[in-house]
Amino acid sequence: MTKLLEWISVISAVFAVWYSIVGGYVKHPIIDNNISIILVSPIIFVILFGLYAATVVLYRVFTFNNCEEAAKELQAEIAEARKDLLDKGMKF
Amino acid sequence: MAATALDSEITKSDKYSILLPTYNEKENLPIIIWLIVKYLDNTDYDYEVIIIDDGSPDGTLDVAKQLQKIYGSHKIVLKPREKKLGLGTAYIHGIKHATGNFIIIMDADLSHHPKFIPKFIDLQREHDYDLVTGTRYVDEGGVYGWDFKRTRGLRCYEIYFRVLLQWWQKQLKTATHSNIKFKFTIYKKLYKKDILQKLIDSCVSKGYVFQMEMIIRARQLDYTIGEIPITFVDRVYGESKLGGSEIFQFAKALLYLFATT
């Protein structure tokens, strides 16, 4: 099964449950009391997911390891390499 | 006893072919070659560097020829192509001419330091992995020289990638190393030659996306993968080739992989 099919099957299963509740096919006092929340729940879910994604992105941006040392080491090695290659007859 | 002798015989005959596709890298090429020689001549590993230049107008090929003169044609192999034909076909071209039984793929732009190559090889030997990949996410791995926008871009892509392609995926076999399930690894890698050939044959995309597809295919084919923490220092010379249109290509290709894998 491709990822696309996996997505379609999960989304349609969730949609079927949601629609049966909203469409009045399932009756229960809890459903009747919270019908407005259930109606907008897909939108709430999308917003929450967006917030989650934004938080994760920001968190990871600020905790990304900045390798100061590696950059310094590389600069020193570049200088060494150029000098050695010039000695070996390289023309830059 | 006989088996042990045979094993060591095989180990002795291992050879590593490093593929270096280049396009306008005349500043970086001598440095990267010098570094590869420095770090690999310290070891007993047999290797060759195959430079695949795609007709760079800046004279990268002339620089490569000078380097071949200095280090010898058994170590530096030149397999240039007439014009810019892309990364994917560069690897196919390189493999065709590789004499090693292992292939190492890396960029010539100095962002992947050759000092990590012996670590890749050691880890592969220790566990007999099908491929070993570099990651910037564990231990001392990381990046240097990236601004907020770029880091944010990368992180956004990871989420996009993860949500689309790896939501319910089983964990990769990475032994003692971290779980690469959620990682967006497109970096330096070491492959068994036949494994790389099979992976390339099963891939459909081109360019940067090609490397991403390879890791997805590797997981589908149940190959064992090892991981080495690496540092990524942003390119010192030359322009980054990852522009706006490439980012768009990336997004498109991910959607394509989403629908087909």
C-alpha cells in the first residue's frame, strides 16, 4: 500500500465516524450536548496540529548544534592544504 | 582456521571508491582531495577518488588534472562528462568506472569533512551494514554557518517529510545508533557496491531528491543501515546549489514519493 492509500484509508475512516455523529445516525446525550464542538473538531484538530508543527520546528531550530569548533578546524586545514599543494607544484 | 584466513583475505582486498561529482568546484576540489588523502593514507584502507566533472566552465577539470599529476592516476581517477547531466546519472557513471567493492558518495563542497570517512568504514566493517549514512542530529553532529531562515527551512522540511512519508513506519535497524526513522538524511554515505546499484535501479527521481528517495527505498528493501554523527560546515567557497527552484522540486518530488511508495 502506498503512503497515499494509507492516508486516504485513515482519513476516510475518521470522516465516517465524524459524519455518523454529525449526521445524527448515532444518538447519545453526550453527543447532543457537545454537538457544536464535534462539528468544528476537524478544524480544531488541524489548528492544533499546526501549532504542534510550529513548536517542534522552532524548538529544533534553537537546539540545533552549532559546530564552531568544526568550522575553525576546517579553516586551519584549508590553509595547510593550500600551502602543501603549492609546495607540490599545484597552481591555484 | 581456513575461514578466518579467507575472511582476512577478503578484508584485505576491500577497496573504497569515493565518488565526487563536481560542478564549478575549482576552489574546493584541491582542498577536499588533500583532506581525503590526509585522512585515508593514515589508514590501511585501499581507495580511489573518482572525480565526475560535468563540464564546469570554471576549469574544475584542469584543477583535477593537476591533482592527478600530484597524487597519481591510481588514486585520482577522472571520468568527466560533457555537460551538466545531474547528480543521479553522475553516480551511475561513477559506479560503472569504480574498481572498489564499496562506494562512498560525498559532495565536493567541503561541508562534509573527509575525516569522517574512516569512521564510516570502521562502522560498516564492525556490523557488516549494507550502507552507512551521516547524520547531523546525534552527539557531536551539527551544522555551522546556517542562519535562522535556513535552519527553519530544514526543520520545516523534516516535518513535511515525516508527516507525508514516515508516519507509521517501522523503525530502521540501526543497532546501537539512534533511530533514523524521523531523520531527513541526504548526506554522505557509504554503500556496498551491489547494494548501491540495486538502489539506483529502483529509484525514479533525479537531482537532490534522488538521495532522499534512495534512503526510502533502502528502508523498503530492508537493508541494514548504520549511522555516524557528522558536522556540516556551510560551504566556504562558491555558491550553494540549493536555490528556490530546487526547494520547489523537493516539495514536488516528496509528493510524488508520497503517492508512489
